[in-house]
Amino acid sequence: MVEVRRRRAVSLTDEIASTLRERIYSQHYPPGTWLRQEQLSEELQVSRTPLREAFRSLERDGLVHVVAGQGARVVSGDIETLIAAYELRAVVDGLAARLASAAPTTRSVGALRTLIEQQQDIIEHWDPRTYTELNVAFHEQIMYMSGNDFVIGQMAILRLTAQVFARPHELMGLDAAMRAVHEHDEIAGAIAAGAGEEAERLARLHIQHTIADFRARYPSRPDSSGPHR
């Protein structure tokens, strides 16, 4: 059995939510999976009350739909739902990049450069899952660099688009990843230079390219979600 560790600084409900959230992000629970109260209560060795509260927390994140008496179901989205989520990403990512440009530090920019180098290495030895993780880390770093708690609070939409809706057999292709890494390098350069408007423009354009890719690749497949950047 997996026992949820209790830490003084974190409530039991938050512990459970964090455990389930990471399982969803890693696709241990793929889209559409039912999370049953009875099974999870036994597995995590917790009562159903904090488990139900954890489900509600995940529902607020947009990760599950709670059904009374049945548990919670991991969200799944058609292509239009995915594109709608990316439209929000364009705004959030653009704002994060502009704010990150206001006071870039050697350390924070260095972290971006390191992530880009790691992405380039993965392209040389192509591993789409690892690339996806590094891609998420790159965009998370920019959100943290924004210094804006409300921007950072939108982290769930990044993980939702890049990891939850992603299917293992439909992850980003090598050509798209190569273009994305080039765009990441341009965004990082604008942030490092303190060019806020340019950083925002490039970050928005980066997401708009992804949306265009989806529309071109899945024009008549309303029940499927595609690879994620």
C-alpha cells in the first residue's frame, strides 16, 4: 500500500491532492480514468472525508469532474477544448514573459538556458516524454520569474495542456520540437535583454504556432487531442 506522508506544514487534504495531481500529470491516471473513493481510501490509508475534499481541490484545478457517490473522473478534452485552453495559455505565457523581462537575473536566465540546452540534447537523442517534462519546466520557470502570484497561480493550465490532455502515442514530433526549442531560445533572449514587449510577442506567437498546428493536424477529429508543446 502507498501511504500518504503527513507533513506538519501541509494538511492531509493537500497531501492527498498533491499525490493525485502528480499521478494525473504523469499519466498514471490517463484522461477519462475514474478515481474511486473506496479504492483510493484503502490504497492511501486515509478516510473518505479528506479524499472527497482533495477531489474538490482537483476539480477547482480543472483536472477532474466530481460525481457524487462515484468519485472523480480525470478530464479529457476534444480538440476544441484543447485549443480553448491554449488560447488562455497564449495570454498567460505572454504576460509571464513580459513580467519576467522586468528584472531578469543571471541565475534565472541561466536556468532558462540550461533547460534549453537539455531540450537540445533530448532532440539529439529523441525522447518525447522527457522533452515534454523539460518543456513544462521551461514555461514554469518563466512563470516563476514573473514574480506575480496570480500568474504563478495559473500553473495548472500549463500542466493541463502539456501533460493531462497529452496521449503517449501522440506526443510532439521531432520537427515541431526543434522549432519549439528555437522559439524558446528567442523568448529567453528577449527576457535576458529586458525587452518586455518583444518577449510577450514571442511567447504569444509560440503558443499561436501550436494552435495552428492543432487546427492543421486535426481538422476533422473533434474527439481527439493532439501533441502538446
